[in-house]
Amino acid sequence: MKPQHLLLSLGWLLLITGCTAVPETAATAPPTRVVSVATTPTPVVSPVPDTPLLPPFSTPTSTPPPTLSLAELQATYTAQAAAYTPPPTQGPTLTHTPSPTFTPISGPVWPILFAGGPCVAGYSICDQDAVHEWGWFQIYSDGSGFRPVPQLNIHPEFLIQDIRFSPDGTKMAYWAWSEQGYRLFMADLNNSSPLELVTTSFEQSAWMRGFDFMPGTDCLVIWWSDIQQATDVETVSVEQVCPGQPAPQALDVIELPFGSGSYQMSPQGDAFLAVSQDRVHNWHLSIDELGDDAPPRLLFTAPAQEGLSIGPLYWQPDGQQIQFIQNMLHLNGTASLTHYIVSHDGQSVESQQELTMPFVLVTGGWLQDGKEIVFFSGLGDYKPETTGVYIFDLNNGIWRQILAGYYLTRWPAWSPEMPSINQEEITP
């Protein structure tokens, strides 16, 4: 078996994938964001502070942060690929032609970023085992503009796992796997001269539960989890790392019910939202004000029930309200969805609508208007024609498929307009 086949089964393989872009029109494409190329600060390391903050797991890097260009990274990959002799191909290798579906819509059109690979011809289902290659792509919410994002598909030994964008849409931070461990980088949207801020070992990386930009700064906020197996509490340490800063800055230590599932920072950078399950599987939606000694405030709870889940979450831009979806998957394969809005102070919880759908909406994210959710679904059967990217409109409860024939390895989410880079620009 190829080494990259083994990695693919774990969701780690990333190879450059080329696709023919669908022409855009002025009517369908959103305005191009102006990209400001930031000057890369002097690379820094992140030593562990002397404070008793738990964990954190940021450690000094043993070597200077990489400042390789995309061409140099690609040259390394080319040399490795040239030295590798693959075994004979087994099974079908032809892929389905990706099928974007353009649907004129009223209102804004949003760029969407996702990672995945085309379904393979000859397979009756399209799952992780039936995708031979995957990479990062962008598509618009009306189904137009489908294209690869080559600046994110730079090296098979440097796999981007998760991406966050600055509030002004000019920078990105990404968490990447490498042979040396997991690493956190900051870069412009061209991914030129990425600046490494944090390196962790493979063992420590499991505790890094999320990161995001601190609004109004060039700093990143990272939250680390330390689940205490003997208690009903999960300790979450929050720290800030900045370019040029010699050490992480401790911001808060939060105790939440055991087994928190996901976190999200407020648009103002002053609070964290957490979805968690306790040891008896009750669901909790809590908020913690950073720097406040008060315990997290419970906003919503749901009793344990087979098939129940909460997500995705959406902060209103003013930070005063949170929207979320409660999903209930039934034995017959259908799902009941309830759309809630809860106030920041927890004093108001409103149920907006209840719908019966053929899927759950956990594997996706909200678009910037707070009125649509982009998600991945195989409608329970993972057939190539039903597997792909979907949009769910909360205004009318209608969903539409914008891309068929792709299995997603990283869930779709809103992104800024990613700059177009020709393949020649990253090939030596």
C-alpha cells in the first residue's frame, strides 16, 4: 500500500489538484477583496511561560521558523516524488467530472473554501476510501467559480488541517501537520513567506482545540484542552501569541463540563462560546467572558438523547446574539432541525423554525450574512451524484446542491476571496 494511501485513510493526504475554473460574471462573482501583502516580521519562537497556566503546549521551535517560498517547498516535493516508485494501480482510476450547479440567487454571493477530492468512477459510494487525491478548493454560494486554491496545496509532507482568516480578510492562520509535529503559521492570502508561531509534538497536538485572530490585532488566540479523566471538568487554557512576541500571553483558564466539543470566539474577542457534553451526555451551550473570574454562563441545555447534536454556531456581528442548530437524527435516516437564537446574557432563547430534512447540518458553517449554512452531505447514501457541497437557506428552509461528485475531507466554510495563482507560479 502507498504511504499516502495510509495517510489518506487518516484524512492527512493532500496533493495538488487541478480543475478548470468555471467562468465568472460580474453578476455572480462577489467583489474581489483587496489583498495587502504584509511584511513578514522576524520569525519568533514560543517558549512555555513560567506561569502555572494549563497546559499550555506551545514550545520553542528547535530550528528557525521556515521562510521557504512556495517554489522551494514545491521543489522539495518534486524531488521526493521523483524518488518514489508507486506500486501497480489497483481498481479504477478515472474520476467523475465535478459537477458545479449554477443557480441564480438574489442577494449576496459568498466565497466558500473546502478541502476534498473527486469521487472515483467505478465505485457505488463516494467516501474517504474512494477518493485517491484531495486538495483545497473555492466555490461561490451560487455554484459558480469552482477552482483549486494552489497556494494551500503546496506539499504532501506539509498538510493544512484547519484555517482561520483575519476579520479584515487580508491574512490567514493555519494549523498544519508535518513530519516534525503540528505547526501554527500566519501568512498573507498568497501564503508567501509563512511565519511560524507555534510548534507542538504529535502527542501534545491533541490538546490544541482551536485558534482564531484576536480582532483589531495581528495576534492569534489559542485554546488548549486538559480533560481531567477523574473529574467532570475540562480545563481550557486560553493564550495569545503575536509576531515578535517572545512568549505566549496567558489570557484565561476556563472550567467547562467534561468533553467540550467546539469553541468559538466572539467578534469582539472578549468571550468564548463552548458546546459540550457532560459525562451523562447532556448537551450544554456556555459562554465565558475572558478575564472574568465568574464561571461560564449556561445559555442552553438539551437532555441526552440518541442522535441529538448541536451545531453549527454563529455569532451576530455585534456579539449580542448567537444562532445555532439543534439536530436530531432519526433511525429512518431523516433529521429534525430546530433553529435557535439565544442572547449573549442567556436571558432570551427563541426557537425560530423546525424542519424535517434528509440530513443533519453539523458538518458545515454559517455564511457571513447569518442567513445561510454551507454544509457537506451525502444524503446518507454517499452516492457520487449526491455527495458534495450544499447550501441551506434559513429564510425559507430550502436547500440546494452547488457541487456534486466530491467527498469533503475538511468541511466547507466562508472565506475571503482567495487570490488566483497560476500553477506556473508555484512550480520551479
